[in-house]
Amino acid sequence: MIEMAQFHNIKFLKEVEGLSQRQIAAKLGISRNTVSKYMKQNTAPTTVLRKKVYGT
């Protein structure tokens, strides 16, 4: 999973600078498939921290 800052960077490069998915992938050093995946999402990825609960 990519970081939230990188997600916003992908959106910025596409919407503001008008770069293609291939150009974004090359610029950020990530897979073109990853760029495509996050371009389709409207919200940034979040990490849910879970606590282990032992017993009740």
C-alpha cells in the first residue's frame, strides 16, 4: 500500500500537470498498475491500527 502523500501526489500530477499514467509511474518510481488502481479511487488510503484484545 502506498502512503497518503503519494496518493495525493498521483492525483495532483494527473489533474494539475496532466501527466499520463505511464509518466506518473516513471516519475514516482512505482508500477503503472498501482497508478491506475489509485486513480480509480476517490478517497485516500488509510491504515487501520488494530489492538489485540486478550480475554474479555
